[in-house]
Amino acid sequence: VPVSRIRNFSIIAHIDHGKSTLADRLLQSTGTVEDRQMKEQFLDNMDLERERGITIKLQAARMNYTAKDGEQYVLNLIDTPGHVDFSYEVSRSLAACEGALLVVDASQGVEAQTLANVYLALENNLEIIPVLNKIDLPGAEPDRVKGEIEEIIGLDCSGAILASAKEGIGIDEILESIVHLVPPPQDTVSERLRALIFDSYYDSYRGVIVYFRVMDGTVKKGDRIRLMASGTEYEIDELGVLCPTQKQVNELHAGEVGYLAAAIKAVEDARVGDTITLAKAQAAQPLPGYTEAKPMVFCGMFPTDADQYPDLREALEKLKLNDAALHYEPETSSAMGFGFRCGFLGLLHMEIVQERLEREYDLDLIITAPSVVYRVITNKGEELYIDNPSHLPAPNEREKIEEPYVKVDMITPETYVGTLMELCQNRRGIFKDMKYLTQGRTTVTYELPLAEVVTDFFDQMKSRTRGYASMEYHLIGYQENPLVKLDIMINGDPVDALAMIVHRDKAYGVGRALTEKLKELIPRHQFKIPLQASIGSKVIASEQIPALRKDVLAKCYGGDISRKKKLLQKQAKGKKRMKSIGTVDVPQSAFMAVLRLD
Ligand code: GTP
């Protein structure tokens, strides 16, 4: 196909506004996927994704479409992940497109994440086509939502498409708009090859499968390619397009979207945002926008059973093959033994990895509370980045501590503004801005320490607003604060895995609340267990878990054997996610206690 008849686009939507349903419809009505073989939501093909109803990894699909003008067009849909943790990937897949459908649920309205992604699309100069979805719903208010989009984004909505992905309304109009409004790619076939990697995954037979958009030039099967950021070279074994299943071709030209396999060993070697060029005829400059994903949130992972340490290492190695953003390194904790310190893009990324380790690799893990990366200047003038609170230099060895701050944008119904502001205030937030949108909807902007956001902020926001508020955040920089290290002792033993960094003014409150919570969470033993929180050598809070008075079996009347068995089984099960610290069994929940203090 000539470049003039290619259209590359993506779909921007808030979670649940209908992106996957619409994508399915487009694939169906262009005959790309036959109705019979239409699996629900073709693009979300990871189990975990489907269960959680969120799109984590982005992919692509090529559709042939005969437009009303009688011409045949190739439409490439490039999917984007829907979560703030993955906004770098979103920006790279948008960079591979010339246009985007902005899908907004007509019964809801614009949400924070939609906004963030629209700004990314505008930065990439994309043509944006507004689509109001779910107009079949009785509560749909397309005019109000149009007004909202115009108000917030400044996008003309007079031509917005009214659609229902579910009922199949407006689908033809969307396809025609893509053809007529999204500009074709530039014709740069004669230039040297530059292709943008927007996704990749690891396949155990063929090595990494790289998804890319050819920006300039031509790529052929058998070509020796060079990845400009990583500086490595490979020979292409397989080249193809996604229909949406893989179909091999011999060459791809500027403007086209496809995949390749070249015996690449790990996705880390073919990172999202990197530029593919030819080894023999290298492009002068890589494509702009490449950055290495930096982990923002860290936690410790320890097997409950020390024998599982090699299994944990192997599982992390395997996950890493498919996840360039995952970081890990061995950690030895005096309380917990051998484990790993792991770094993630954000909380969702962390949860996904933890869940996979436990589900796919059947590991029993103790996971410590999330921490951010602190910047410490020592009194010798050294700069340290500390991702583990227990590694914080002592007060007399450090000059200052800085912590990362994020700008948080929230969109909420007006009635919840008060409770949201209270939450932000409790979390050391700095009020920045508030704007009334349409009909009682408000945007609220705060700057907050990232440490306060990773500890349960999202769930708090959701529960305080009955799920009606949405948020988006991004890093704005580091700021100095009077921070101190809070240590926890259980039965006289300091537990490094429970150490945390807190603001001086909150330390007493946190220390007290934490010891109280631990008292609730750690089961009684045959002996008394003192719990203490301290700053340096100064104890600021203490509690005591009383000794068990009765044996658990004493509860069984008259020696009912099956009942006795049941009780013992129950005990054994409850033990699974426990870590012995000294002589005390500490359950997983205790390591997350800090997330449950409000
Ligand atoms: P993520 O994958 O989480 O980003 O969500 P999504 O935006 O892909 O939403 P999805 O397509 O999964 O749709 C969310 C819900 O809305 C599903 O229950 C759909 O059946 C429903 N839905 C999608 N489009 C329509 C529509 O036009 N009308 C109605 N009534 N429901 C719809």
C-alpha cells in the first residue's frame, strides 16, 4: 500500500470507558477478526489483565478497510496501557501514531488519566478525534460531556462522534473519520532506516518479539539491524505484521507497523523507545524521546521459607526477561535473611510482579512496605540514593535528606472536595490549584511527597469519594525535609525490614499507631512480646503482646478427633505467610501495617 493510504492511530480512554470494546468492534467490522473467532477483548491478552480489567501491555493490530470513497486503507491500531505507571510506554506508542481517538464515557465525563494522555497526544502533535461512547445508556449526557471536553482540553467537539461500542453505533463514522482526519505518515522511504520500538515481549522459542513503527526507510527480513541506544546488533529472523495474529512479510516501509524477531535474549536489550537502524547504513540521529525507565518504588521480597531463595531468584530472572522496568538485587536482612530488593515504576507495577511471583511461580513471599528513593548528602559531601530505609546513614553522618515530590491532579465531584483536601493535608500536601468544571465537577491539584502517595493514597482517595474521583501524578523533583528513621523492635530484636523514614513531626504519631497495629496483627505466643518504636536510641512508643494462656487444643471439647485435626490444619495454614524473627512468628500483614494506619 502507498503511504497515503496508511493511518496509524491509538485510543485514549479512562479505565472502563470502553476502549477494549471499541477496539473489538473495529477489528470485527473491518473483518480483521471473524465474529466466530472473536474472543472477548482481543487486545487484552494477558490473564492478569483481563481479571483486573486493565490494559497493562500495549499491542497493535492492522486492519484493511475499504472506505466510502472506494479506496482500500490500512489502519494500524496501536494500543496503549491505561495506567499512570506506564506513561512512558504510552508516550512511545503515541509517538508511533498520527492520530488518536479520545473515547469518553458519555455518562461519566473526562477523568484525570484521560487528561494526562491527551496532553501526551498533543505533545506528539496527534490529530485527536473525540468519541462519546456509551450513548445507549439512559444516563448518557453527550452535550454535557462535550462541554466538559471543550472546557478542559480546549478541543472543538462540534464534530464529536456519538457512539456505542456495545451496540455497534457510530463504528462506521469512526472508521471514516480515521481515514479523513488522521493524516497519513510522511513519505520518507528513501531515507535511512529508523524504526521506533513501542513494545516488546519475550518468547521462549524465538527470543524477544519487538513491535515497531517504521518512521523512515525500509526494513527487510535478513537485514542486520542496530539498536541505537543499546548499541547492539542482530540479524532479523522473522518480520511481519499483526492481523492481529502475526503474519510474516518480507519487508516493511516508512509508515508501516510490524514486529520482528532477531534472537534477542531479553526485552531489556530492545527497550521501548529505542531506535532500530541498519548496521550497514546507520541513521545519523536516533528518534527523539528515548529514556530509560527508572524505578520509583522499592520493596523487599523474602521467601517465607529460606529454601525457596533460589526459586525466587530464578523467578525474578524469568520475569525480568519480559519486563525491562523491573529491577532487583540481592538483599541480606538481619531479621529476614536472604531476599531481594526490588524496584518498580509504581504501585500497580509492584502489585503485578508480586502477584505473578506468587501465582505463576508458586512462591510464598514476605513483602515489605513500599519505599521511595531518598537523596542523601553525607557530611563528607557524598550524594547517596537510598531505596532501603534501613540503609539510611546515621543522623551524625548526614548533612541533609531530600525526598521525591509528585504533582497530583485529581478530578472529583464537588461534594468530595473537602474530604480530598483533608486527605492531602494529612499527607503533607501543598495545595496548588482548584478549578470548577461543569456541573459540580472539580479539579484539585496538590504537590505531595511520593512517600505519602505510595502508602495507600489511591485507595483512600477512592473510598473517600465512593470511587468517583480519579487521579494522575508525575514526578516533579526532590525537596529537603526534616526526615528521621523510625526503628521497630520486636521482643528486643530490631527488625530492619520494618524500619521506615518519616517526617519528624509525624514520627510520634506513626510510632504509636504502628506499635498498636503490630500488637493487633502479630499473634500471641507462649511468652510476652514487647514492641517498641524508636528514633535513634530514644524509644517513642511501646506496647506488649500478652502471652497465650491456653493451648489451642484446649478449645476442643471431649477429644473430638476430626475437630482437633481441623484446628491443627487451620494453624498450619495460617503459618504459611509468617516469618520467624528471633522466636516470634510475624505474619505478612505486619509488614504492611504502615499502610493501614489512617
Ligand atoms: P480498560 O481495559 O480497563 O482500560 O477498560 P476499557 O476502557 O477497555 O473498557 P472496556 O471496553 O473493558 O469496557 C468497560 C465496560 O463498559 C464493559 O463492561 C463494557 O461492556 C462496557 N461498555 C463498553 N462500551 C459500552 C457502550 O457503548 N455501552 C455500554 N452500555 N457499555 C459499554
